[in-house]
Amino acid sequence: MGLTGQSGTDPMTQGKIVMAKHGSPATAESVDYRTLYQLLTENARELVSRHSLELTFLYASPAAQSVLGHAAERLIGHRLDDLTHPDDLASLVSTFALAANLGEPANTTFRCRDANGDWRWCEIFCHGVCNERGGTVEIHATSRDITRYKQIEKSIERVAREWRSTFDAAHDAIIMLDADATILRVNLATLELFGCEFRDLIGASMEHALGDQLGLQGDSLDLAGTWKRRATNRVDVEVPGHEIWLRCSVDPILAADETLDGAVVFLSNITAERQAQEKLLQTLREVRELSTHLQDIREHERRSIAREVHDELGHMLTALKMESSWLLGNISLNDPKLESRGKELLNLVDRTIDTTRRIVTSLRPPVLDDLGLDAALDWLISDFSKHGDVETSVDFSNIPHRLRGDRAITIFRIVQEAMTNIRRHSKASRVSLSWERCDGWHVLIIKDNGRGFDPDAQVRAGCYGLLGVAERVRSVNGEWFLESAPGAGTTMTIRIPDAALQ
């Protein structure tokens, strides 16, 4: 393979000559070492090479093909620097000079052009070989292809740059903590939120940073809970004196053995969201107050109209019936036609009186004001049973006796709306109603075996019966639950606290 060069022999031969000059004859053991050296170099995955002080190849092992992309025999007599990228030439030459002049191992990385003209990244380790006088005569080197590692390194660097760019460009404040909750890194948004510099945060404890910069005292982010549970923790915090709200998310970082290695804290400014939420809640409260007010006005108008119809129209109809009866009894009855028309007039007056009574009752059942809620509900269920082929069972034994007033009319309207829905939509054959007392609550249960529906389906336009029930339940600080499914009937449960009915 042409292993001769300026030194004249390979390293093991050189060593043998030196020993011979000192009077130590060559032995069989020396030949074994030379053979071992050849086996190692020719079978090594790394390139083993010998160079002159001018970087000329004196020897290259077979691994040259896989490492440098050149056949070993074609490298002999060529200079390594002729294959080196210009940007890496100075580093390579200085590394060889260090190995030659200092006699100590030196290494560097460089790009080498292969036989196809492509650049490969290589790492080379070299050291000088001295003669018997101590002068360096050759450079021995081992090289390996690190192109793939360089590609991975470049990809990692690119990802790191992208991560740093994203990290610093994020609108939310991001804080990285170690296992002791000490701040390791923050982004620009954190500095803007805290109103400070990097030096004020890096190395400080998270608790102290929040206290010094934002005035948040104690473990406001519940870091202890995150550390204990090893799970993400989220909390909304109002920053005193800043008139802002922060949504805080603490995500733990776990090591391979599941021990806590740190955490990442995300702080989002949700002031606008909280303000919109408060405004929405205020609007909802106002709408509910208006709804309650309108219901009160409606009930007041119903009661007024019912009283007017009952007192005025009722009295006039009664008087009309009395006068009609007197006329019919005092006129000549010789005319059959006149007698027939008179009786029809009396029947018409009677029907008008019945209609008036029914209107008054629907507007405001007199029994509700006279005898209370329990009697009014009994009348409502009785009327429901008379006007429909529905089997009804009622257990109102625990209902407050003679409950009157606004609370009574509210509950009456709830039951009335529920029964109206059953009559109109359920097609039920059985309905049961019960009133129970349990742990400080009055519990009203209305159940039917009708066709049911999907409670989660969107309410159709114009169908406000259940919404009305919900609002009336809220007006007495109650709760309501609806259980239903297509073909499985419906159960409405209404819970009213004792205090609401006092």
C-alpha cells in the first residue's frame, strides 16, 4: 500500500530500529505487536493515518473510504489541507502545528471534500512522532465522520433558536423555575408585566419576585400544591394596586425518574376578560331583576283584572240575570216564541257568568288568596284531571299549610306551567306530584310517563315555558333539575330552601 514516507518505515518498524541501535535485538514479540497494529488499523471504524509535517498522507487505513469518502490508496502522497474547506484550514493547520511542536495530542473539527465533491464534517485527533533525538518526524492521526452529529447539532440549534424566538415573542409572561422554585429564565413579556430587568428576576425565588414586583404575598400561585401533586395547577389572581387579573398556569417538569425537576409558569393578563365577565354577570342580574319585576307586575295586573272582572262584570251579569228572570216571569207567556227566546237569554247569561268565573280563576285563583297554596294546588290538579284523560297521583301532605303571598303564587305558577307543558306536549297517561321535606329543603317532584325529550337540545324559538320555570325557581333562591329522554318520560325536581318560604 506504499506505507513508506519520510520516516522510511511504519511506526512499529521505526520503534524496532531504535531499539536495535541501543543494542536490543528484535524479538518475536516485536513482530506480534506490528501484526496487532496492522490488524487494529485495518479493521478500525475510525481512519488511522500518518502524515508528514506538511500534512501529506504517508499512510491511510481502509476506513478512509467511509470517513473521508476517498479510497486509502488514492490519498497517499496528497495533502490533507488540499481536501479541507477554506474556512476550516487555519484550525486544521494550527492543530497539526501544536501536535508537532508541543508533542501533545491536539484535536479539531473540519470539513473535508469527498470524491463526489460533497463536504463531510470530520473530527481529527493527532499527535507527533519523534525520532531518537526528540525531533518530530511524523504526525499520526485518527479521524471519524461526524457529519450526522453536525446535522443533528444544527437541527438542535435551529430548534433552540426557534424556541428562543417563540419564547421571547410570546404575549404571555413565561417563567422557568428549578426544583427549588428559583427563577432560571424569563421572557420579555415577563419583564413588561413585572416592570423590571432580567437581573431583578434571574436567581430570585418565585415567591419573592411576586411579592417584590407585583405585591402578591404568600404562595399566591399555589406552587406548593403543584410540587406536591406533580400536576398542572391553574388559578386566577387579582394583582392589588395594578387593577389587573392574571390567569396563572404552573406546569411541572418531571425528570426521567418522575422526580420534580422544575416548572414552567405562564401568566396571562385576563383583565379584559374579567371585566367583560363582570359586565355580563351584571347584565344578567339586571335582566333577572327585570324579569322578576315584570312577573310581579303581571301578577299584580292579573289580580287587579280578576278583581275588576269579578266585582264589576260579575255584579252586572248577576243583575242582568235577575232582570231577565223578572221580565220573563212578568210578560205574557201566550207567545211560545217569546218564551223560547227568553229562556235562551237566561241560558246565555248563565254561560257568560260561567265563562267570567273561569277567566277570573285562570287570572288569579281566589282559593290561593283565601285558603293558601295547598288548596290552590289541589284545585289546579283537580281541574287538570277533569279536562284530560290522565291518571294523577298527588302527595302534598308535607306542603306548608295555608302558604300565601308572592312565594305562594310563584310556586303555583311553576306547577301550573309544568302541568300545561304535560297537557300540551307529553301525551302522558300518568302524572305524579309530591312535596317532601329534606335537610332544610322543600322538594317538589313532578313526574310523567310521556314521550320525553332531550333536555340538552337547543330550545326552539318561542318555547319559553321551561325558561319561565327556571327564572321563577331562581326568584325563590331554589334549584331545579330536569331528567328526560325521548320515550322515557320526564321528571322535574325543584328544591326550595326553608328560608324562602318563611
